[in-house]
Amino acid sequence: MLELLTGQPGERRLLLGNEAIVRGALEAGVALVTTYPGTPASEIGDRCYVISRHRDLAFEYSVNEKAALEVAAGAAAAGWRTMCSMKHVGLNVAADALMTLAYVGVKGGMVIVNADDPSMFSSQNEQDNRFYARLAGIPLLEPANPQEAKEMVAAGFALSEDLGLPVMVRTTTRLSHTRGAVTLGELAPRPGPGRFLKDPFHLVMVPAVARGAHVRLLAKQAQAQARAEASPFNVISGSGPWGVVVNGVPAAYVADALLTLGLEGQVTLLRLGFSHPLPEKLLVDFLRGVQQVLVVEELEPFLEDGIKAIAQAHGLTLPIRGKGEGLFSRLYEFHPALVRQVVAAAFDVPTPAAPVVAPPPEQALPERPPNLCPGCPHRAMYYAIKIALRDLGVEAIFPTDIGCYTLGLLPPLSMADYLICMGSSITTACGISRATGRKVVAFIGDSTFFHAGLTGLANAVHNRHDLLLVILDNGTTAMTGQQPHPGVTLTPPDYPGKPIAIDGVVRALGVERLWVVNPYKYKESLAATKEALQAAGVRVLISQAPCRLYAERLQGRKSRARFQVKGVCAECHHCLEYFGCPAMYLKENGAAQMAIDPDLCSGCAFCGQFCDAIRPVKTG
Amino acid sequence: MNLRIFLTGVGGQGTLLASRLLGEAALEAGYSPLVSETHGMAQRGGVVISTVVLGDWQSPIISPGEADVLLGFEMLEAYRALDRCHAGSLAIVNTAVIIPYTVSTGQGRYPDPERLLSLMAGQVGRLLAFDAGALARQAGSQLAVNMVLLGALVAADSLPFSGEDLRQVVQQHTKPRFLEANLAAFRMGWDAARNPGNWRRGGA
């Protein structure tokens, strides 16, 4: 991690896109970085956290993206260069702040790093956040590779200061998680204390002030457009009657396509790295020089629609193709061969022979989905709830939330029925419960609870809803790489954050029935779950046990206990049907006897509490 | 030299470290490599894929039919990725099996590894297959499968840098207490590739 602080200017390093972003910010003298973790943006915050423990950099894991953006905005108002990173759906949470921050503006440069996730490798949707730049009226930079990511972040700070506007740097999963050669520059010193100059009639957005601020924002957008016209990130190369416009990572796919198709230099290629506001003059000159245009961009036709509007305004009628005609899909991430095929089809050039592809296998290959880890406390809690419901003869509906525990969706746990976004478990449970009158059990993790659950719980209590909320408190933000949050019980070394006890928060929000259980103690958690299920109103059960992976990593030791089927397996398959630990397996394909893989068993001792045949064994 | 390497395996097998080390060695050799990683699922038993791309190519990922090298850390996952290969591809496959949870719970059957290997041998230019898991344990660490496979890859003469170059990168990026096992594993992978009996098609 600290390798981002070393290295001589001019030295080449193999950096992740996300690491290049951090290096770019350090070279630009960033003073404060905020984030809420989310794949694919998480490494930005994680690297900054470690750096902040060794260098004069203010960093925080904020409670959510709105808090992160506002902390960064306040520091930028005091003249510091600040960076705020998040995944694309995080910007939805921060959108309220963003829209009016554009009116207020910034003094110190402020870069918002937004990571989109085409193909939804780890997200609930694949929204195209370039529209946020347009909606807020702020400049948008779209790097194509790690080197450009570093340069654009550094340039983004200067641009932000020149215009007095926050700047969005948009990456995608592919860039964030690709390593590439990056040439280092000089690290800049961090400035001294910021100065906040009182100026309420420009900084306090009451209607009378906001009316003037909107006028100023439009003027800044005109300046931003002028900057885009001359930006070194918007470049035309090659020549000829065929035009291609491309942004971000797809620029690499286009470059490879032109190379493979023998079209290098024979196509007029416009790479838009500074893509909002669109450089209108540059585009008109480009459009006048070609006979047809192919726009290559992942997700929505953001550039394509903008370019069509510019063409229309200038009376240009050449074909501008892309998503409009369905040459490209609005779905999912592109890849090199896909772009090559569309480029070849659009310009009617032959493609190389289709590559040899293996025949399908004779049987469907078994899937290998991700799963809750062996020994995960979430599985133990889910098991107790399944058994409690079975014993009570009750069926329940399970609104869930975002985190590792969402993997409870998979059989045999099947403990997820409804999910929209961070925090939605509690509030959607209210609606489902009110509409159906059925038993509703909602699940939320500790980090998600602080991120977006507090308001929902207050809403549930105040409006006298009927639900059982299970807070799966594993002491960390496990899914994204074990980052801390306000409720943490497990923290990285020297973590300075002050912990806030979840049970105290729950009580303070007016919840009267509260149970706190250790999910590894089966009898106790089962009894508490039954009570909680049978009670009425808003009840909260906190399942408290540390993320096993993280606890092991922090403590540097693993449990040496192991469990095996030592007694006679009754072949009832209860463990398979209700628990589903990945360490358990059917002895052979088609056999009925169960066994436990000692390499996978974590020694959590839970299964031995519900099955008499499972016993501990000693290991070295 | 233009080269596309596709690595696939199961979370915890060290595919990401292997791809990074290949990238670092390529950087040392004067290339501007691209190493693309899948994050997030590595700890949870899911499939982990990464790519290493060298030369004129600017795209960090590999389309179906365009991998010059397939480095399969697990038998089933290697076969699943066979569509990335072309008729001239080199495939190096760890024949050790990691049973997916869907199979251990009776939802599916693990295909016969010998059959998968013979199907692969019929599709690619060269196929090197051996139990890298057993060699890693022999070297002193079952986590060193990635080192075994890197040793085999460099011995298969498909990389634009030498075994000694890669060995030095391994050495630079290994914690001292794992160094001996890692270097032993690397050496065993090298030897495995030099053993004609491990080649199902073509040779080193």
C-alpha cells in the first residue's frame, strides 16, 4: 500500500486503475479523501486509509456516500483539495448533495471519483452515471487506462479550481481493476490549515441566493465547454471518411479493432476523455470531415445522443450510428471482439475468420457460485431462524439488504425475498407487512445499518409497523474487503474511529423489544428468535459475532478445532437442506452419507450443536 | 511479442498474485502490460478470472477464441474457459479438483477429469496437465499452486522473459517465510513442464 508513496519521478509502476487515481491525487496535493466502500471503487479508500496512517493526509471512511461528499465539500469550501470516491449507486445516495453543491461551487479543487459497473460484476444495477455530470452541470473526465486515470485526476483538481466546480472522474470496473504501467510524477506537499471565508449570500442556498447561483452555474458550464474544446484529453487521430467517437475503456477495444482490421490511421478517430460538456466546435469540425460516424460507448447512448443533437443544430445529416440502430447494445460490458465485429460491420470491411471455439460439453458444467464462507456467523443465524419458523409452523417473507448476507439468497438457505438498495430491507419490510399482514423478517448488516438503516428504523417505529429486524452484526464491512464503519468491533491497526454501539442506537430510536444473541450459541439464539418472531410491533434481534475471515486475519491465527462426521450419519440430509456449509459434502456422487472436508472446516462448532453425529477432532 | 494469457481458478488459489507477477516481470522486460482482475468474490469460493496482455494490444481483457495461453488452476474451471482458446493456444492445467458446492450438495455432477482433458487436447495446440496441488504440497505449501503453474508456464517457452527473470520477480514479491516453499514450487512446476509425460499434446 505504501508503495504508492515511494518511487522516483519518471519511474514506471504496475498500478491498478484505482491505485493510479490515488497516486494522481497525491501528486496533485490532495489534503482530504472520503469514501464509503463499494466495489469497484473500494481500493481507492483502502489505499488512502493506509497512506493516512503514514503521511499527512486526512482520510475517513464516511458513514455513507452523502456524508462522504459533504465532508469533502466542506473541506473544499475551506480551500483544500479534496477527493471523494464511491461506486455508481453510491452517487444516488450522495445525489441530493451533488445537485446543490454544483450551485454552491468549491474553492479548493474537488474530484468526485465515480466507478460504474457495466455487466454488474458486483452491483444491483448498471446505471450510467455520466448522466449525473449532465444533471448536476459539472465537468466529466473518462480515463481509458491507469496512466490516464492518474493524469485526469491531477488535471481534474486544476480544472475544478479554475471553474469553481467539483469535477467527476468516471471509471468503470474494468479500469478500476486493471493494472497497467504508470509513470510516476512528483508527490506534492499537503497544504496547511484551510481557511473558510464567510460569504453567506453565495454559500447558503436559500431561494434568493440559489437563483443567482444557477445563473453562475450556467456561466461556469459555458467555461467548462470552452475548456473541453481545447482539452488534451479530446484528441482526433487518423483521417478518412469514416469517423469513430469513443470514450473511456472502449477506446482500447477500438484501437485493437483498427489494428486487427488493418484500418489504423484510415479512420478519423475522436477520443473524448473530457466528455461533458461536449466540445461542440470540435465535434462540428469532426462531423464535417467525415461521411459517417460510429459512436462506441458502453451502457447508455450518452455521447451518441449529444452528438446527434449537435449535428441537428448545425444542419448536418450524416449517419451517426451506435445504439440508436442497435449496432451496439445498451447492456453489459463490451469486449475486444465485439467492438471489432461492429466496427467491421459498420464500415463494411471483412473480419478475420471466426476463431475456433470449443464444442459444448456433453453435460452441463456444474456452476460454482460464491457462497458464505465456512464458519460464517450469518449462516448460523439464518439456520436458527429457519428452524424457529419451522417449529412455530410459520412462513415468513424476507426483505434483505446489501452485503455478504445477500448470498443467503442461494439454496439451501433461501433467506432473501426482496432487495432494492442499501437500507431498503427495513422500509420495504414495512410496506410488505402492512399490505399482506404476514410475518416479515428483514435482514441488514451492521455497516449497511449505519449507512442507510437508521432513518428506516425510525420510520418503522414512528409509524407503528410490524416487523422483526435482524441486524447481522459481524463487526465490519465484510463484503467490500473489511472496512471499518461507526459500529465496528473489528478494526485495522491504529484505526482512530470512535465506535458507536448498535444496541444503544436501536434503543434510542424507540425500539422496545431488543434481543442480542451470539449466533454460534445455537440454543440461546433459537430461543431468542422464537420469542422475537412471536412478539408484535417493531422488534430487533442483533446477531453479534465477528466476521470469521477478518477476525482470523487480524489475529493472525486460525482455529485449530475441526469437526467431522464421527458418529453414524443418519442420511437425513438436514444439514444440507437447512445449513449448507461449504465444508459439508455428500461422500461420493449419488451417495447418501455426509462428510466434512477438514481443509474447509473452520472449526466454528455450530453444526455439532444440531447433529449428534458431528464431533470435534484434534488437529495438529 | 503479442501475448494474451487467461488465468482462471477458484478463490484462494492465488490467481491474482500469479497474474500480477507475470505483469511485473513483463514490466521489467520493458513491456507495458495490462493485468485485469476480478475482485470481490475471491474469498467466497467463486470463480476468479484474470488476464495478462502484452505487446501491441491495448485491451485489458480477452475475448472468446483469443487467449494464446490458458493457465487453469482447477480442472473444471480450465475446461469452462476453453472457449477463450484458439487452435494454437497453449493450455496448462492443474488436474487437481476442487469440488464446487453445487456438486457436494448433489445439485450437479463433477465431469470426468480424463474426459475433460481429452476434449481439451483435441482443441488446443499444446496441453500440459499435471497435479500442481500435489507438487505445491510437496514444496511445503498447498497455497503455492500459483508458483508451480508459473514455473511450468515459463518452462513452456511461451513468455518473452526468462525463467530467471520471473524467478527474481517471485523472490521480490514473496514474504521471507514463504520464500523457500515458493521457490521450490516454482522449480517443481518448471520440472513438470520438462517432463514429456505431462504433455497431452505438443511439448515444451
